[in-house]
Amino acid sequence: MKQFNDLVFRYEMLLQKEQELSNLAAGGVDGIDGFLALSKYMTSVKNSLHKTYIKILLLYIEILEKKGILGAEPYLNYLSKELNPFTFN
């Protein structure tokens, strides 16, 4: 659980950094070099954000499996807020 909580904390920090960079970009950057550096850094933060999100989901699924929850209720969407069941068309 500590690893899960650490990942969630990292994800929240990255979200905050992404917002700060977006605000900086909206305010304008002097020169092409500044613009390119900011764009490169924003891309790096977005990639880290995406990778962290995937790690959180995979670890969440692993935690559910270890606790026996997935086997008990396999047709619930554990990523939905209301734990909605899957619907098959």
C-alpha cells in the first residue's frame, strides 16, 4: 500500500507541475529557445504523468487480486466510482 500511496502522491505532484507549466506557457515565453525548452519539459512531464497513471492502475489491480476481491466479484468495473458492473452487448 505504501508503494500505491507513493505513486498517487507522485501523480498528484505531476498534475500540479503540468498545470504550472500550462499557466507559464499561456503567459508567453520569451524567445524560441525558451519556447522549445518549455515544450520539451512539458512533454517530459506529460510522459511521466502517463507512465505513473499506468503504474497506479496496474498496482491497483494487483492489490485487488491479492486481497481476493477480483475473484469474488470479477464482473465489476473497479475503475468506476460506483463500482458499476460490466455490460456485455
